Amino acid sequence: MTRFSVMSIRARPSTMRASRPYIRSCRPSVCARTCFIRPTCRNFSVSPNVSAKKPGRMYNFIRATLGFDPPVGENYPTAENRFHMWDNSPSQDIRTRAAFIRARGKCPVTAKNINFACPKCGIPTHHSEEAWKMDTDHHENKCAKLRAVNTYEHDLRSGRDFPEFDFPETQDPEAAVNFRDWDSFFYTRQFYSMDTEFHLAAVTKMLSYPLTMASIIHPYSPYGLKPKGPLTLEGLKSLAALRYTMFPTDKSRITERPVRVFVLGARAEAQMPPHAWKQLSYLLPHTPLEVIFVGPEALYDRTKRRYVASAKRVTKRVDPKLAFTYCTDYFHVPHEARDFAPYDPYMDVFFLFHPGLGAPEAMDQWEKTVPGLLESKCAVFVTGFHKQDVARDWQWLHSKFGDELDVLLEPEENVFGSTKWELNDLDPSEVYQFNQQLFGFRGKRYHAIRR
């Protein structure tokens, strides 16, 4: 069986793009960040993809003539063949997670240790069968999402081929990209057909980061001006400045330096393969980009398998139009040292993915960082796992700095949030999706003068 690693894939030339028509995928019926998983066949046993009787040549010829897709193999992902009880999972990683949930998680009904696995979703969730039966919220609102978590995690470790990670390359300047939703984007960018929710979940988790950025900055952004959309007048001003630089009317104009995209509190996003971030470069093709990852977990050493600190900034160049820079301090440290100064609202923008601004364990550090963001006068965009997560960050930000900021984007569902459901192992009743919600702000440029 072919061993596959997401991190090692390179984009396939557009001339090799699949020619079959795009098919809309089905989606699920419905606080911790994790690193991206490398799907491999290790620790996972599957049946060989060999049928009992191979179809004849005439049968295959007729199917091809009529335009039918080829028959799917035994390892083709479905909700049935990807379901396993976590305690007896074919994957050692998932069995370890199940043991962790039983050791550290608490029953949402009795607040006792977890000793019972839900037979419908396959994940340990309650102290006993009686507590599980009593939990109507679990049956009505949580079980289907938890089952999706189960099947998605097993799919990543199934050992199947992942053709959906063959991303398209340079965008045809004569063809417009549609940012209305994931389906429209994949179709207009000529991605591999996302035939199932498993293909969609795997790709959207990775591309949610660069696509969230591009969908906000791009002139064809899906976020309209108030009252019909979440974008404020101040937000339109900030985006107009960025678009003036990134989409110049005079293509021969040369910029003095790359546009800087700061990612604060970086972790998983700093470990994504370069060809995923290249999608951002393809969508913003007229100017070079420097993506700056800032935070103590921004630089990961794959040899040592741990995060490392560096006294100096580490820069890795992908190509002439895209570079990565890693800074392992909190943002306020280089900001106070003027390492990133001067800032330019036309050429600098900040993104905070799931920062936990209002989380008790993180708010002290953010209270030191946010003043620097406001001082820069550059646009800042924040995402969250769900509405409660964003509401907490929004309330904390306004309670601490409400008089010093302008709102650019009201809290809104992110069009390019991940469709893959995730599980908080410390609280298995909490399910979420990466970058599901977002909002934006900026330091005030015009202060009212009282007379």
C-alpha cells in the first residue's frame, strides 16, 4: 500500500488536472489547537484494495464511454468503513486519545470520571450508560458531530491516497475566483473534485488559514459593507489601503518591500507545508508576500520533534514572491525593540487565529501585545472556534481597549472556516471547527475632540 504524507505533497501541474466534472460534496449535518496530522498507513490495518473478480475490459470500456466514474476501491472513505470505537481503534494514536479522555475528562452529567463510550459516536463521553441515556443534549446536538470527529480522524490514518491535496498552481488572470463559499472556490480554482465530506474536511482544515486571509483582502471578498454585511466603513478604508498595494492598477509599479502578513500566536499554521501557503500567493499575485509567524511555538524542529527558541529571526524563502519568517518571542518584545517598525497600513496586516484573548491562561500576555497592534494602526483580524469563543474575545477586547480601537469587521461566521469537526479531549462534550468565526479591529486613527 502506498505510504502517504500530507507534508511532502507538491502541487500537481495544471495540465494534469482531473478532467471529470466537479461534484458538490456533502457536509456534516451539522480549546485546544492541534498540529496537522500526517496521514499514513502506519498502525492502521485495512484490507487490500483488490476485488474478488476483476471486471472485464468491455465493462470498463462501456463505463468510460458513458462518462461514468471508475468503481471505487474498498478503502474509499465512507461513514461506515471509517467508524471504529476509539477504545478498539486500529490506530494507536486514537487509542491513546481514548485513554487520555478516560483519565482526564469529566462526565457532563455527573462530573465524574468517564468510563462509558457512546455506542453511536464511538467516543468515551460519560461516566456510565445511565448518565449517557439521561443526557438529552448529547443525543440531540452532540452525537452526530462526535461521530463525524470519529470518522474524520480514522480517515486521516486510513492509508488511502489523498488526491485532494494535489492543489492547482497559478491562477489564470482571465478567470475570476469566486469566494462565495468553499464549493464555488474549489470549482473556479479547478481543485480536485471533493466527492465526499472526507475529502472536504481534510483540505478545508489546511486551507482555512490562507483562504481566510485571501477572502478578506481580495477585491471579490464575500464580506459586504453594512448594513447588508459585517464590514464597517473603517474596515472598508483599511481594506482599500491593502488592496491598493496588492492589486495595483499599474502592474509595472514596483513595491519597496514585500507585503507583511503577521500571524501572532502561531502554532499549527506555522507547520503547514509551503504549497498550502502558496495558494495565498496565487490569489494575491501582484506583490511579494512575507508571512511572519510570531510566538513561542512558531518554530518547530522536525528533527528534534519539539518547538525551539531562536534569538534571531529565521527566514525561509519559498520562491521570489513568498517567504516565511519565524520569530519565537511574544509580539510585544520585538515591537518594543522596534524590530518590525515602521508599520504601514498599506503593506502590513495582522491575523490572530484562535488567540484566546479572553482566556484566563492567555489574557495577561495579550494585554501586553494588543497595545502594540493598536499603535501600528494596521488592520487586525481574529478568528475563533465557535460563537462562544469569539464572544469572549470580543467582550474582553472592548472592556480593555474599547476607547482605543475602531471595529473593522463585526463578529461573523467565517465563509472559509474548516468543515472538519474537532474534539476537546479534556471535555469530550465540546466540539468545534477551526476558524469558524471572525472579526476585525484597528487602532483609532481619528480621535474626537471635545469642545
